[in-house]
Amino acid sequence: MKLSNDELVDILCDYISAIDDDKILRKPWVRSFEPYSITLSLKDLRNVLREDQGIPPQCFNIATMCDLGRLPDYRTKHSAQEMAKAIGDWKIVRWNQDVFAWNFIRAEGVANDVDGHSSGYLLLQYMATINNTRGTLICTDRRAMRQNFLVDMLTHDAHAYRKLLPADVEHYLRRITGIDI
């Protein structure tokens, strides 16, 4: 029986989530050197799958550096104005005002993240749609967002340690993406 991509992603994420050895969890799994070095351990990647937490800062940093989630034809640097247009507008009264007092006006059609645990993943998706002429759907399913992000992190071209991943992980990534890892 042939498994769907969603089923393969579930298996891969279950495999990663099941690893419980401290030595293995501390081992680097993702590394990017441009424009500066960022290393992500297996524990960092495993935390991506936790729905009760936001995106780990170093994962967000590497994703914005590598412009994950964007087709190569659409990779560009984004200004603050472009990002604000994509996700909404902040009405700021004074620069030194308490940020919690700022009035956020959500752009039409932007997904709502009630508890804030998915906002980083949503932001990365919206960033990937800026200037994209194709109708890109924004995934709002918490689990699927995280799983897709993890697959993107592990398979991205800027990931210098891709060839060092365990054989089982490479096998599933190859089946999921159709590319040779």
C-alpha cells in the first residue's frame, strides 16, 4: 500500500518526536553558514513540533535567512512596510510607549492565532507570499504548519548538514519531497 505525503510526514515527525536520548537530542541536525552561522539541534527541531510553544527563535532566524517556504523564483528581501502590508498595520502613538498598548489592525484575510503559539509560523508563510502572483494558501492547521516547517528546514538547500542526517530520515524526506537528500 502506497502512503500519502501526509502519512509519510506523520511518520517522520513521530520518529523525530520519539527520540529521547539527551546525547542525540543535543546533536546538530541543521546548519546554515550564510549570512552567519546558525546551528539547530535535534531538540530544537523536535520543539518545532510542540503545539504548546511558539517557534524557537533560532528556527525563526534560520527560516528568515533562508526564506523558507518560498519558491526560488519569488525569494526577495522584504521591507518592514511590505511585511506590515501582508499581515496588518500597527498604529503606534509614541516610540517609547508600552508595546502592549499598541493598537493592531489585522489585515483582511489574515489567520487569527488566539494563544500566540503559531504566529511565527503564520508570519513566515505570509512573508513567503509577498509579491507572489500565485494564489498561495496559508496553512492554519497548527500540526500541519509545524510539520511542513520541519520538512522545509531539513530539506532546504542552505542546510549544510543535509547529507549527515540519519538514513531513515533521509529516506522519508526523499519520499516526501521527491528530491535526493
